[in-house]
Amino acid sequence: MHQQFNFLIEVLGTISFAMSGSFAAMQKRLDPFGVLIIAFVTSVGGGTVRDLLLDVPVFWMTDMLTCSLIFFTCLFSMIFKSIERNFKVTLFIFDSFGLGLFTIIGIQKGLSVGLHPLICLTLGTITGCFGGIIRDILLNRIPLIFRKEIYATACIIGGGIFLLMTKYSGWSYTLVQISTILLIVVIRTLAVKYHWQIPKFYDDGSHGEA
Amino acid sequence: MHQQFNFLIEVLGTISFAMSGSFAAMQKRLDPFGVLIIAFVTSVGGGTVRDLLLDVPVFWMTDMLTCSLIFFTCLFSMIFKSIERNFKVTLFIFDSFGLGLFTIIGIQKGLSVGLHPLICLTLGTITGCFGGIIRDILLNRIPLIFRKEIYATACIIGGGIFLLMTKYSGWSYTLVQISTILLIVVIRTLAVKYHWQIPKFYDDGSHGEA
Amino acid sequence: MHQQFNFLIEVLGTISFAMSGSFAAMQKRLDPFGVLIIAFVTSVGGGTVRDLLLDVPVFWMTDMLTCSLIFFTCLFSMIFKSIERNFKVTLFIFDSFGLGLFTIIGIQKGLSVGLHPLICLTLGTITGCFGGIIRDILLNRIPLIFRKEIYATACIIGGGIFLLMTKYSGWSYTLVQISTILLIVVIRTLAVKYHWQIPKFYDDGSHGEA
């Protein structure tokens, strides 16, 4: 059941990240191949950077399922362009679940090769967030992650609690996993619903371009 | 002859991508070292990402020819700055040939390690297009590939036909190679000449920043 | 003593790059986690790209010291936000020393696996400059390196002289190292003080978007 649970959410995560990439690209009025490329990098970007850093085979290179999922999701998004409006909440939930599981997967991959927990937390954050960062760089906007939402913050908090619970809680692994993914989803949802923001640093006009 | 043909076009491709990088950088008024760096990443960027993904040695690290070619092309472009105007068509042809061959080289590298054809097509597109994408990111403009030209599209169509013909046509390998490279060149040329565009998605103003 | 010297300056370089990243991120009004991420990529970006290209283990993955240094530097920068104004010169000196040593470290790593000196020079430049380039890409500004300062130029000149002196000067290794780092610092300092600029290419309005 544990494997199947992982598999299910990974599929949903891939689909939702591909959708988020497709919609962002259509909004910037790219042509269909451009949309496909953006959907692809949004979905696999984080895991690719993680695998390059770990020097393990890049996960999508031998895995036709991921590529097919992205292709059909992208096609679906282009055909039913208007779903974005109607399913905005659904999309947001998918995206948050994807973020949660991708973070946990990144941490697990790091732990499995014996890295220090804090490095694993970094890898988890990279897996969850870099796809979106690369998407925003390609579309030439300031990575959204750095602006509006509690995004990386949810990864870091959820991942940290995952690491602590794995070590100290005595709960079963699957339970720890499910709770931390849910925690990440809840943090993001509450943050967006109630406009939580971490205080930012305001420019007091005193420094030039460093 | 097959080897020499590959070699010849690879040299022309490297030169033309280095030129395209140099001119883009001079247009943005970078200093000579900036121009050299942009020429370098434009020319080797795609192949570098491909080699990192495949986990094989990065091709230019042990190959002084590529580096020398880029250096002298860049020097030449800076000295004869005005050639861009006079040789615009020549440059465009070179660039298209480079695109074609780099795409085919990427596909071949993928096939040689036994990857699925669709993954190989992805690698081919990355090899052909990522140099230009990185150039545009560094120069802070929206990757041109996503805006005006049938660029990635030509890669994907040409590469797809290359894969089909390799498997089903019964033609000699060199012939398949030459025809698909020519096909990519022809698609791009016609697209630019007759202002072909793939229909884009227009923003109907209904979604905010997703 | 040689090891300790290397270690000392590497620590100072890491700290100063983390500071430069933190201040740039605070200026763009990111939240604390965004600031931490920018500090991290500024500090480790160059070395990470270098290690990926060389296909050796990425240096910070097994090195808690680097990560801790970045974390505490970032915390310190956020708390004592105003130090930037008072310690601008100090920061600039640190940054230049970091640039110098990171360049030399990159060259040494390349030489130790038997690469051609010019490739090693490229690796040194990448190690010194890419952290700052990635920082500026993430913050959506044109990489400063390409605009105002003699930055890459100092790397390339200093690195070139390091390679020549290692081979021909007959000086001890540590001495060559110290002199070239100082040379890079001096070039940058004089360049900034006296507004040295390498002549740039001005757009004569004759070319469109290449």
C-alpha cells in the first residue's frame, strides 16, 4: 500500500505541475511546442537538478510514464483551456500535494545515500521548488516563489518536521509521510486563504546596486 | 565520408552558434569578455546539458577544437562587426544547419545508450535549442525560441522524421541524416520567409498570475 | 601552512559571497527564506556547476561547514541589515578575495584531473563568476558581471597569469597562488576606484533582433 500511495501522489504531482506549467505558458501566449517545453521543465526540473547533484541517473530518462503523463496533461490543458477557471481550487490542491510529495521524495533520495539531514532538506526543497523556478526564469518573470506565497517556506518547515518525526516520533513511516505531506498542503492553503506573509525586507533606499 | 560530413557540419554549427551569440551580446553592449562568455554558452550550452543528463563526459572539456573555434569566431565577429548586416542570410543558413545537425547528434547520443526514441527526441531538442535559451536568459530577454520562430518545432518535426526513417525507410544512415537536416533547414527557412506561425494562445484576461 | 591559508580564504570567500547574495535579495524585498536560498546559490553556484562539469561529487553535499557558514552569514546579514552601508569596503574586499581564490580553486581542480590549461581557465572563471550570475538571473536583473565591473576580466587575466607562473616562474606554489589572488583583488579594486571599463560595443541601430 505504501508503494501504491507514493506512486499515486507522484502521478498526481507530475500532472499538476505539468498543468501549472501549461497554464503559465499559455498565459504568456507561447505556441503549443513552447507550452509543451514549459510543462516539461516545470514538471521534471526539480527532480532533474536533484539527480544531477546526487550523480544518480536522471529519473525521467528511462521512465516513459512521466513523459507520457506530461504530454497528455499538456494536450488536455490546451484543449480544455477554460478549465483553469473552473478547477482553480482543484489545481491548487494538486499542486500543493505535488509540492509536498516531491519534497519528501527529495529528502528520501538524499537519506538513502547517507547524506546529512540538513543537506537532505536542501535536496527536498530543490525537488519541490526548482521546477517552478526554472519555469518562471524561462518565462522571464521573477520566480513567484520569491514573491507572493509561502512556498519554499512550506517545503522547509514540512521537510524539517518529516526529518524530526522519522527519527523521534516512533510512528510508522507511511504515517509520518502522509502527515508531513498534509502539513505542507495545510500550511500553503492557510497561507493563501488568509494571506499569510513572512515579513519582507524593505528597501530603505540606502544601497545602490550592490 | 560519413564521419567527415558530420565533422564538417559540426564545425559549421559551432561557428554559427558562436556568431549568433557574439552578435546578440554586442547588440546588448557587453564588453569583449562578456561577448566571449555569451558566444561560449550559446555554442556549447545545449550539448553540455545533454551530456550532464546522460552522465557522459562533457564534450568540450577534452576538446580544444571547439574552444578554439569559438574563440576565433568571437574575435572575428568583434573585428568585423558589420558583417552581420551583409551576411545575415549566410548566418541564418549556418544557424539552421547547426540546429539540424545538433538535433541529430543529440538523438544519436541518446540512441547509442539505448534510451527510448521519445527521450532521444527530447535530448535532440535540448541539444539544438538550449544554447540559445541560455543565451537569452543571460541577456535577460524572453527566450526567442518561445516567441517568434518555428525553432523548437523544426527540431521536433525533423527529429521525429529522422527516428521514423532510421527505423522504417531502409535508406542508408547518411542519407537519412542529410535529408532530415535539410528538412529542418527548409522548415525554418520557409517559416521565416513566409512568416509561418503556429497559432498561439491568447490571454483572454480571465486568469491572474497562476 | 599552505592548507590553512587555502582554508582560511575559502571560508572568507564563502562568507562574503553569502553576504553579497543576502544583501542583493533583501534589496529586492524577498522574505527570509528567499534570502537564504539566494545566499546559498550565490555562494555555492559556481563550484556546483564546476563539479557537475567535472563529474566529481558536488563539494557542499558532504560538507556541513559550507552550509553552516552560509546559514549563519545569512542570519547575521538579516539581523545587522545596516552593516552593508558601514562595511561596504570590507565586503568589497572579501568579495574580491573570494573571487580570486574561487578562480584559483577552479583552475586547480581542472589541472588535477589533467585537463588542458585553457579549459582549466574556463573552469576557474565559472567557479568565480557563476554564483553571481545565477543570483542575478533569479532576481531577474541582467547579470551585473556583464554590465558594470571588470569582473570576469579580472578572473581571466589573474587565472591566465596563475597558469603561466605555475609553469614558468619557478616560484613556490603558495607564492604563485597568493600573488595571483592579490593581482585579481588589485585589478578589481583599481577598476572600481578609477572607473575602468573595457570599451563596449555600441548598438548602431543597424541590426534587428538577430
